[in-house]
Amino acid sequence: MSDLDFKQLAEKAAADHRRHRRYLLRLVFKKRAALAAAAILSLMVLAAVFAPWIAPYPDQGKGEVNLADRLQPASFNHYLGTDVYGRDMLSRIIYGSRISIFGGLIIVVAAALIGVPLGLLAGYREGIPGAIITRVVELVLSFPAVLLAMGISIVAGAGFATAVIALIIPWWPWYTRLVQGEVISIKHMLYVEAAGMLGYGRVYILFRHLLPNILTPVIVMMLLDFGPAIISIGLLSFLGLGTQPPQADWGLMVWEGAPNILNQWWIAVVPGCAMFILVTAFNLFGDRLKEVLSIDSNQ
Amino acid sequence: MSLVPFLSRRLIGLAVMLVALSALVFFFSRSIPGDVAAMYIGGMAKPEQIERARQELGLDQPLTLQYVKYMKKLLSGDLGISLRTHRPVFQDLLEKIPMSMEVVLWAIALAMVLGIGFGGLAALRQGTWIDEGIKWLSSAAVSIPIFFLALLLQLIFFNLLGWFPLQGRIDTFLEFSNPLELVTGFSLIDSLLTGNHAAFFNVAWHMVLPVLSLIAYPLGLITRLTRSSLLEVMSQDYILAARASGIRESVLFFRYGLRNALSPVLTVVGLSVALTLLATFYVEIIFNWPGIGYYALTAILSLDYPVLMGVTLMIGTVYVVANTSMDILRRIVDPRIK
Amino acid sequence: MMKSNTSVSQPVLRVRNLKVDFPSSRGRVRILEGVNFSLYPGEILALVGETGCGKSVTAKSILNLLPRSGVHRHGEVFLDGCDLMKLSNAAMRPFRGRRIAMIFQNPQSSINPVFTLGEQIFRLIRMYLSDEIKAVQQRLNISGRAAVGQIAKERFEEVGLTDVERLLKSYAHQISGGMAQRYRIATALLSSPEVLIADEATSALDVTVQSHILKLLRSLCRRKGTSIVFITHDLGIAAQMCDRVAVMYSGRIVETAPTLSIFEAPRHPYTQGLLAAVPRLGSGKRLANIPGMIPDLANPPAGCRFHPRCPQVMACCKEEKPPQQDIDEQHQVACYLYGEHVPCLPTGHSRQPQGAIVE
């Protein structure tokens, strides 16, 4: 076969691949729940990005106190009411979503960025590097993540940045473990061994053959980790170990509203619901993607 | 197959982990800015008082020596003295653990039974509205933050419906008329043992909302896993072969399928114990339940390091014990696990 | 209309016009397109064909074991005059295992891994053989439990499994593939069923083990009067093992004949191609292969599904499915080449087939 034929074949394969990916995406959105989840997610992300333009009271969203309007229920001035300091709840929620979404994103991406290369290494070099990485992973995973994060936050001083770092530390080993398992299971497959025999270098094989194969499970895991990451940030900030007032943060807002739960219930319920909706949307979308991909790999 | 080598390996693992953990917590908590001795004395202390306390607590010695001393005492069950309450930490833990474990064990047991039941039902009725409903509910259960759920339950069941008490472990007047006698520390068992029925029902009534809050997450997790694990099993060759030999569908599902599907579910049950223990921190603050969570949290926030050490070591131990016992169960359920 | 065979007896199992479709991402796929065959008492019928031709689906749909969601089955499956296709899943249960048994390709994965072999075979003995348990109990004057164990022991020895006590306490992962398949044969023949469907029963085994298992299967079934539908892709095994051979191609049986005539005088071009592709020692000829690929079931060729690969294709082959026709009383073939009553013009002209069409 000539070079030209190979090129045509490769182009055709790439086109097939793109078509298949579009088909899978259509399959994901065939389920209305997944579509709704995607819509909610995009709305929330947009609101977080354009918070200063969307929030009705941007200054209060950032923390400005407005004692004249304390503890007001929902009205046309304040669609979701006001909190203990008279701040507009809607603005606080929109500003708070920045913390949740941004924090969740950093945790998941950083955990994957640390965990995946280590997993590749541990899976590909099963000798001493693999053993060391495995031991470290086991040690970190043998302890409850949130408790570890609490300890780190206390030592390093409470704040958004420490909370996020404190959560990344117990989070990355999950990715290492996932990737390590995947690599070990595919590296003995014929096409990988054949590439080795053809004289391709380790790095080439690692990135050309192994990485693309583990990317799908990693992405699914990242999507499914978003919800737990957001909840974990909330768990820390609820105890005052995360974002500090007067910044808006959903977990902190629930804490501030907790003493008033019986009278001004909305102060705690509104941020709680916001968190619940965001996490549910992530979980629904992640579950559906996983479902479609597993159907696909079975066919 | 013998369990002895397996258990001894686990025991060594536990010891190694506890040493690593205690070192980590010890040096971490002592590197926090703040004067431990001053905190021990509290309030307005004179410098010489603080100096005396420092010597009393051995704080003037090098940190590594302090750690070695701490570990020596630990072996004899001495966890030191709380800086805040000045009581032995070990005694405090012994008193608080049963109160929390009572709630945690109820939550885990119920979550396991209900989760396997719901998950099995969803798999059995795959694709029907029952399956969809269970899927939605279990998704919601793992998506709701524990502190929000606890507040929501208070709002609905106390404020709106008035069915359950807002917080506490027992009504104040019962504490005087029918006080709980301490036998095992588990209040439900104690009240039954001493024939204190009024207290039994009152404590059970107070326990409903905390248990409900704690159940949600493990229940959702176990339900989802049972469903997917069972569906995976039901598509295996041996189920097809059993069906081809004329075995009843209900036997196939509940005797064959469930037994095969149980092993990954048990792993998650083990993990749930530690997660739920952590969740009690939140539930105990919100419901004012006098357990280990409440105790630990005040220690965390006030940097009471002996308590912090004690609680961490305890949770680490519970974590390992829970996982090990689930591993033993898995080996009984599934002979393939080496 | 089915021509009667030379054998005077009635068939035990008669499959008529069996059709199955599956849903897929590209619409409904017709896996079986009218499968017809009969199985006579004591006979071993080979069902041969390439992977994906529908052999396993045929086997599973006889016992209604296909996944329930979205699969449609039509046609008739008569066991002793009773149409199994009309039975509900629950009504099917007394037939499964007791009157039609089945063994699968991978013996180890078809044994439940978390129960011992004993636990599994005891359950089946209690299900199938309550009378025999009582008989053994009285004869040896032992408890019901011991009687079940005694029967299990006898059946294990029957299939050549020794060291029974240890085996009864073993799990599937602790025994070899050959032992596992012997165990599967023991359980399948527990109640002396009328029909045994062996779906690639020896394909996963080593060649030496394979021939032992085949001999065992053959002699045991002779003794118990069980007929076998032997599904395989290996023509050699079919020749060695079976009385008659049915060749399947893309959801249809294209040729049925006694083993000898299939190998000596294959009629259907597909059968001829298959036989030419079997390597023969000392023939010195180049190995032939059938050009082209098996058809895409979501979008099958019109007419005879083999026509795009057929070396003797005619115009009519592309339009209408060829009916089954008799070469002689025992040899049927679904091909226009042999239609006495179906004149077929050479390529380029087309003509509707007419005249007597068998079935």
C-alpha cells in the first residue's frame, strides 16, 4: 500500500471517530434528565462568571452589610429574601457559586493532574517506583479524606486556598489508583507490546497508546467527583475552616442561617438547595455519561 | 483458608498506620502557633504559673522526646489530659464513643438493609418506574450535604409537623424522673436492661432525626452500588446456565444473584462507617447530641491537641477495624478473594 | 410442508420458521430469518456455521433464554407436540433442564463461583429427582440428605470425575476446564432430558481434553436416549461426532444432510466453500477461502444473503430468498441451483421463482 492510501485510511478513521463521538453525545442528551442537568450546569456557570453583571446587589454579594433590610422574606426587592446582615440572598448565592464551582474545578483538575502521571508511572514501571507510589496511595486512602483536610486546614490556617489544597491532598490518590489499574490491564495487550517491539520509545508509547485509553475513565471520574468536591468544600466552610466571612460561600451561608432555621428558614435553606441542585446536576450528568460509555464499550 | 495470616497482616498494618498517623497529628498540632501551656492554665495566667505548667506537661523537653513519651503512655491506654477540661482523654472517649456509635450503628445497619433491598428491587424491576424512582432518590441522597439535610429535617419534622423533638438525647424532665443508668453506655440497651421504658422510648424518639440524617449518604451509595453490581451479575454466564437448568427466577435473583453481587457492596459498607462517623460531627452539633463528634469538634476548634490525637487515633482504628471486618465478611461471601 | 425423513419415528424437537430480531443502535436487526430443523430420537445433529451466523441465538431462543427487553421471537418450537413458543417464561420452567438441557461454551464461567459444586448439584438433584431420592433412601436405608449425596456421587463417577468428596467441596475456580465441563455434563444429564443443546461445548478446551469430552458426551447420550443439537464452528468435530449436519449462514439453515453426504457431496456453494477452506493433510492444494465478508445484519443483502459472495450467483438470487428443496429424502438445500421446478435464468435476466416451493 502506498503512503497515500494510509493517509486516506487514517483520515477516514478519524472522521468515523468524530462521527461516533457525536453519536455518543446525542445519546447522552437523549435522556431528558441529562439535558436538564446540562442546562442547569451551564446556567450556574454563566451566573458565576458574570456575577457582577447578573447579581442585583453586587456589593452585598461581595459582603457589604445592609442592616436596614435584615431578615426579610422573599419580595420583589429581594427575590430570595435577605440574611442576618440584610444582604440580598440572590446576590450572595450568585457570588457563592463562584467559590463552589471554582473550588470544585480546582480540586478535581489538580487531583487529576497529580494523580494521572503518577498512576501512569506506577502502572508502567511496576518495580520500585510502582511499589513506592502504591504504598503512598494506600497510606493516604487509609484515612477519611475530610478529617485529613480538617487537620490540614487547622494547621495551615483557615481560608479558601488552604481548604482547596487540604482537599487536593487526600484526593489525588484515587486517580493514581484508577490509572495504575487501567495501565496494567492494557499494557500487555498486543498492540501495546507490538509498539514496543517495533522500537518505539517508552514515552511515545505512554502518550500515544496508553494515555488515550485511560482518558475516558479519568474524565468520567472527574465529572463524578465534582459533586463530592463541592460538598467537601461546603463541609469545611460550614465549620469555619474554609472561606472566611464576609465573602459569600454556600456552606458558610448555611452555618450563618442555622441559628435562625426555625424562623427565617430561607437563610439556611436557599444556599443548601443551591448546593443540592448543583451537586445533583453534576451527578446526573456524570452518571448518564458513564452509562452511555459503558453501553458503548459493551457493543 | 486460614484467617490468621490475613488478620495478623492487617493488625501490623493498623499498628504502622497508627504510628504514622499519631506522628503526623502530633507534630502537626504542635507546630501550630499558640502557647499550649497558657491554654492549659486558661484565662489570666501569671508567667510563672505558665512556666510551672510547661514543666508539668513536659513541654520544655524536645518535641521528639515528648512524642516518644506520649507513645509510651499510649501503650498503657493513657491518652493524656484534655487542655480544656483537664480530664483524662481516654475516659472522655470511653464515655462519648457509645453515644455516637449508637447512632452510627443504627444508621449503617438500616442503610445496609434498606440499600440492598432497594438496590435489589431496582435491578429486579429494571427500566420500570420503580427503578427510575429509586434511581432518583438515591441520586438525591448522595447529593445532599449532611448539614443541610439535618437542618431541613428539623425544619420539617419539628417546626412544620411537630412529630419529633428539635434536639437533645432525652427530655429534661425524664432526666430527673427516670434517669439513665450507665451500664454499657448505649442508652437504648441500658434503658432496656434497667427496665426504664419511659427513657427507652424517649431516647428512641430523639434518635430518629439524627439517624435519618446519617442514613441518607450511605443508603444512596449502597443502593446504587447494589443495583449496578446485581445487574452486572445477572448478565453473567452462570446465571444464564442456572436459568437454563430451570431454577426459579426469584431464587436466581435473591439467592444466586445477590450473593454474587454482595462483595463490592460490603466494601462500601466498610467505607461508610468512617464517613458516617465523620458525619456525626455535623449531626451532633445540629441536634445537640452529646457524642464524640461534638467533643472532637470543640477540640478541633480550640486546638486541644491531646483530644485531637485521641480522636484521630480512634477514628483511624474504627476505619481499619470496619474495613477489616468487611473484608472478612467478603471472604466468607466470595471464595474467590485470596 | 415438511417432507418426512427416512427415519420412521417422529422428531423429538421440531423448529419451524424461527425468526428473531434484536434492537440495535441502527434499527431492528433480524438475527434469525426462518430457521427450520428437526431432531430425531437418539440422533446427534450438528449446527455448523461461522461466528455470528445465529447458532447460539437459535439455541437460546429454543429455551427462551434471550434477554427479555426488545427481542422478538416468531415461529414454532415443538417438543413432543407441545409448542414451546406459546409458553410464558414461568410455564417454560418445567422444560428447562428437565426435558431440554443446555451446556455452554465456557464451562468455568457457567458455574456459579460463590457456591461449591456440591451445593449446586444438590439443589438440582432435589429439584429434578425427588422419586429417585426416595428410591435410594429406601434401598440403602439412609437419610434424604445422604441419598442426595449418593446420587451426586454416582453421577460424578458416571462422567469420569474421581475424588468426588473433594470435588463436592470445591469451587469453580479450583478445578480445571475439562473437569468443569464434565461437571456441567453431569448436571445437564441429571434428569435424562430428551434433548441436550451443546453450544460450542468443547471449543474452549484443549484438543486432547476435547476428544475425551466428546466421546463421553456421545456414549452417555446414547445410554440415556438423549438427542443432541451440537453447535460448533469446527467441521472436523461435526464429522467425527454427529449423524447429521445442518449448515447455517446468516440466520438461516442453508443445507441439511447426513454427515457423509455433506462431506462427500456438498451442494450449497457456501458449504462447498467451507469445506474447501478446511486444511487437509497431504492434499497439496492451496487452501481456498470464501471471498467477501459475512453480511451486516442491520443491512442484509436482499434475496439469498449469501449471493454477494457466491461464485455461482444468478439474477434471481438477488431478489427472492431461495426456498428449501430436496436433493433426496435426507438432503435439503436452500439454493436455486438445485430447484427442479424453479427455472432460473443466467445473470442479467431476472425471473420470479415459481412452482412448487417446499415451505
